[in-house]
Amino acid sequence: QVQLQQWGAGLLKPSETLSLTCAVFSGSFSGFNWTWIRQPPGKGLEWIGEINDSGKTNYSPSLKSRVTISVDTSKNHFSLKLSSVTAADTAIYYCAKLGVIGTEYWGQGTLVTVSS
Amino acid sequence: DIQMTQSPSSLSASVGDRVTITCRASQGISNSLAWYQQKPGKVPNLLIYGASTLQSGVPSRFSGSGSGTDFTLTINNLQPEDVATYYCQKYYSAPRTFGQGTKVEIK
């Protein structure tokens, strides 16, 4: 059973950089896409982007200019950085595993609040 | 990029009713469509993949159908524990867009 555990700063000021990391426990790290998804309070799910174990990334077109996703295969970790945050980036951020059947495993979520 | 449009955005039905939620892709996506259930305050949970294959452990009152651009999630015999928001997602290629969600409530 794959488990994802995520952590990172929960309170940011406008213009700062959001930084979250997700650790993957159990199961193979190779051969899958490791994904970040967010959900503003009371709103729907938004796909942010993904990375595979080779480091190939795909990003949401609307966030591409501010997003960087990286991977550390030696630790089975992957990370999200989102620069120049504003209040509109306030959301619960989820890390997740995308397999051949969809987004099967999710982290517990991290609420990130952007406020001055 | 392919857009995913769900309807309705919310619905209210009685226990035992049949509920239908639709998801439309702006271009054909074959059957690479997943449905998720998100209960209040919880992490989303994969219900259906490949448009119609039930994930292990999901009650058989849930079913999915469709291919190409039009997809349906059906809940037969709606139960109180089905109160949740349901999302579709195209997952074959990036960007792996979600629909905007359908909130299901009990009358």
C-alpha cells in the first residue's frame, strides 16, 4: 500500500515562494507520475503539475511560469515550488501518485495560507 | 488544452434515488476518464477508472459509462454516506484536468 506524506510551510506572505515536499513510502517510485493538485477553500480540484522518476515534468498552463517540480529519487521524495504567491494561491495542496488507472494515492493535504 | 465540464454543479436527491452526473470533454479522450468522490473534509478517493471500471472496494451501486467526449457517473439507490462532491478527471495525458465538481446532497 503506497503512502504519501507531505510537509511544508503553511503560512506565507504575498510574493514569497511556496515550498512543499512529499515522501513516498512502499511501492515502486519508478514508472509513475508524481503529481501536485490543489484545492482552494470551498472550491474544486486543480491539477498543478507532475514529474516522473526521470525528471520529466508537465505543468498546468495557467501556473507554468511560477511552478517548479523536482524529484529526489535517492529519497523517494518530490517537491513543489510556487513563486510569487498571492492570496489566490491559498489552498489545500495535495501530492499524489498518478498510475495507469488515474490518481490512486493521495497525501494528507497541506493547507497553505497566503496573507500579509 | 482539453476542458472538462461537469453538470450539474449540485443536486439534491432522496435516499434510494438514482443520481446521474455527466462529464463532457472538449475533445475526445477515449476512455481515459476517472471519477473521484470527496467527502467533506476528506481527501479525494478514486471511484472509477477507464470510464467504467470500478476501483476495488467501491460499492456496486456506483457505475460509469461513456467514451470519447461524453461520460456519466450513476449512483443507484443513493445512500446517506454518498453525500460528497464528485469530480471527473482526464488522466491519459497532461494537463490532467479535473471537472469543476458536482455536489450531491440528500433531500
